[in-house]
Amino acid sequence: MKTVIALFVATMGLALAGCNTVAGLGKDVQRGGQVLQDAAQQR
């Protein structure tokens, strides 16, 4: 369980560092959602 928590914290740290801000994280999540939506509409 401790390993899972450590991996989660490390992943979130890298994600936030890559986005620099919460607004940047929101844009990245929105872009990912748009890609999934476009892929679903093509099928």
C-alpha cells in the first residue's frame, strides 16, 4: 500500500511540475478529454 501511495505522489508531482500551474493542468486534462471524445466520435 505504501508503494502505491508513493507512486501516486510521485506521478502527481511530475504532472504538476510539467504543467507549472493548476490552470495548465486543467488545459492538459481538457485536451486529453477532447482527444478521447474525438476518437469515440470516429467509431
